[in-house]
Amino acid sequence: MDVTEIVPNLYFLRLEFGQAYLLREGRSATLIDTGIAGSSPAITGLLAELNAELDRIVITHGHEDHTGSAAELRTATGAPVLAHSADAPVVRGERKQADPVLLDWERPLFESIAPTLPSPPPCPVDQELADGDVLDFGGGAQVLSIPGHTGGSIAVYLSRSRILFTGDTIANVGRLMLGTFNVDRARTIESFHRLAELDTEVACFGHGEPITGNAGAGLRATTKQLTA
């Protein structure tokens, strides 16, 4: 795992597959997403290095590369797992995630990646989230329901520090773009527009490099290129 402190006390975790973010506030830490199954030892090792205790695990959506280590980390740390009510049954292993509606160019990419991802162990969800919830970290973390990539995708916005965690609705892989492998592309575009309206300085994506300055301007410019 490669770790970068992108702004003070916010760590970008490049995992074996996928990525996650760790926000430290004193000895308290919040993890946004967990990587694929097997990522737990690297993450708990980082917590030990930082002398921090994991107080919550926030899942942006129920895909294997975001929920894979949630159960391991919950067991190892005792931290509660939080996910949107629409994706919580997926995290708990009660049902499968809906299949994406793939564009022609996405299909070979999806077919090469999907079989390589280990199935995540079922994980209890300690708190089911809804649009408008405010969580007790980051000066009041706002939960935004942004369906489209999955039915229960969320973003997390820290208005005080102007930091946005977008999940997979937005990607920054070479360029800012709509995330791939969406169950409903039109709704994902609507969700992208909603996120672009926020006053965002730092944007943290489910895939690709974070943007650490004036991120909102880039998001708004990208909305002009989106087509269903």
C-alpha cells in the first residue's frame, strides 16, 4: 500500500486494487471505503503508525473494491460500518449488486476486471445512511445520496474544509470523467451535476488521483462534456 498525506491529516491510500481515504482528527480516524478483501492488515498497520483509533468506516457504495475489507476491519478495530440504506443489503450479503449497463467501450474493460476481484465477506451495517444525514466527524460530514453508479451510492462532503469524497460517480483517471460501470448512466450524470454545485477545494475519487486545489471548478467544467 502506498500512502500520501494529500492535505494535513487526510491520507490517500493506494491499495492492491482500488483506493481509500483516512481522515485523522487527533487520535480519532474515519475510513472512507476499504479496498478489496485482504486490505485490512495494511490499513490497520497505518492506524498503528499514526497512533490513531478507527472510529467509523464509511462505505460509498456496495462494490467489491470498496466493501471488500469492511468485515475484516470491523472485526479488527470494532469500528461501526456505515452505508446507504439502498446498498446496505449488498454489504450484508443479502443480495447481489445490480449489474451495470455497459457502454460498448466499457464492456471489455469490465470483463477483464470483474473476474479478478475477490468476493467481499458479508459485513454487518451498523448505521444505514440517507440523504441529508450529518455524521460526527470533519466538523459535520454531510451525506449526499447520488444514485446512478449504484442505487445506494453516496458522497461525503466536509463543508468546513471543503473536502468532497465522490465515490465512483466521478473518476480522475488521466482526466476528470464520469465514473464507469454504472447501473443508470443518466442518474449518474444527474448526481455528477449535484456534486459539481458544491464549493469544493479538495476532491477525493474512488478511482484516480485526488485534486487538492480548486476542484469544484474542474468538476463544473466537466459537466459540460457529459452526455447520456
